[in-house]
Amino acid sequence: MLKRVLSLLALAATLVAGPTGAAEPIRFAVGPFQASPTDTRRAYEPFFKHLAETVGRPYELTVTTDWAGIATALATGNVDVAWMGPWGYVLAHHAGGAEAIATVKYQGKPTYHAVVIGRPDLTIANWPDDAKGLSISFADPGSTSGWLIPTHDLMARGIDPKSFFRYREGASHAANVTAVATGQVDLATDFDRNLRAMMERGTIREGDVKVVWTSDPLPNDALAVRTGLDPALVATLRAAAVAITEDQAATLMPKNYTGWVAADHSAYASIEAAGKAVGRLK
């Protein structure tokens, strides 16, 4: 396996130089995983720097400010490789043929859960019946856990969230959690990884919010490449990501991310099905 990885790296190095010998930068992008673009860049750039160094290329890193933006950038060929949420990846796949090459592991697992959180004083024994008429903040429509999955779950129950709740959408996950913790809204969408991370950082305290609904397991974020990217480079990038050990991940990746597993589009079939069910995909 090691010999194969090294041979792929050597092959990629011979393919990336232009006629003058100057290597073109790999254009990376990452979605708005942290509270601000600066925070996201600080947390995620070491990983992209490692990938670029592994294949012997300079790089550029774009941090998008919304989930739909990164899907558009990848689909239109404005970036080559993106770390993106599952729904954003599926949108990019349908819009421009982007392909997943790996799924990230969080605390050793390639899956996570969407959640709906509420103020701790709310009494919601039966979700969503007991929450009718309450205010709720969804994330932007490019978010898997913050928009697609809770929308799909409610529609499958015959509920239109925009009329069932006092509804708003478009917030970041961090803003959603803060809005509930500070009493600005009754409920908000989030995902379990983000909620735990905010508690670990001390952004909110245990007991500031409570989980009132949890989804089935969902595939974690995708490392995706644009259509038309050189196949040898794609194979090398996949091998470089999958080769990251848990010890390496502790310095190259945000806290609790422990590496990658190889993946393709089939890993995101459940997300694609949800997108079709809510009418966002044909």
C-alpha cells in the first residue's frame, strides 16, 4: 500500500508542472464550519497545506460564507477540491459533476446526526406536535443538518415547517445555537458535532440548550473534486487524505476529526434521496 501511495505521488508530481516547469496552485475551498471565516481558515488550513505539500503543489484556499456558495464554486470549476457538507456536495454533483473522494471521520466515525435544539425550559414530550407555533431558526438551504434533513423529516410527517412554526432560515450553525442559548428563538437546527464542540470551547454551557430531535445517522462531510480534474491527481489526493493517521489528524485537522475513509458518490445516496423528496433535485 505504501509503495502504491508513493508511486501515485511521484506520478502526480510529473503531471502538475506546466511547460515552463512552474506548478499551478491547487484551488481548495472549505465551507463556513466555524463562527467566522478567520476561525474556519485557522482550523482547516493545516489540512489543505498538508495535501498540497504531499502532491508537491502550491495552493490557494477560499473560505465560503454560506453552504450554497461552496457548492456553486465547485460545480462551476472555480475551485478544484473542497471540504464540504454532504448536501452541498450533492448539490455540486448535480450542478456540475463534482465527485466525492473521501468522507471525514469524527471521533473515529464517518457519520453524524442532525439535531433540533430548544430552550431548556420548553416542555416537548412529542416532537414536533408539542412545538407547533414556536419560533425556529433553520440554517441556510445549503446545509445538510441545518436545513435539508429537518425539512425532509417534517415533510415526511406531512408538515410544512414554514407554516407549522414561526419560521426563519439562513443562519450559521453557531448563530443558531447562540440564538437558542440566549433566548432569541425557541428552537433551532444544528448537528451533534457542532453542539459538542461549542460546549467544549465554552461558547455555551451544558444546560443552555436541550436536544428535542435527533436524525438517523448521516454521512460526514465530503472531500470532493471538480469534474475534469486529472485522474492521477485525484487518486493521489484521495490516497494522501486516507493515509492521514489519527496522530497526524490531531495536528492537521480541527479537534475531534480523526482522518478520512475513501468514498464515492454512493456514500451520499441518502442525502440525494432527501434532496429529491423535498423537491430540490430532479
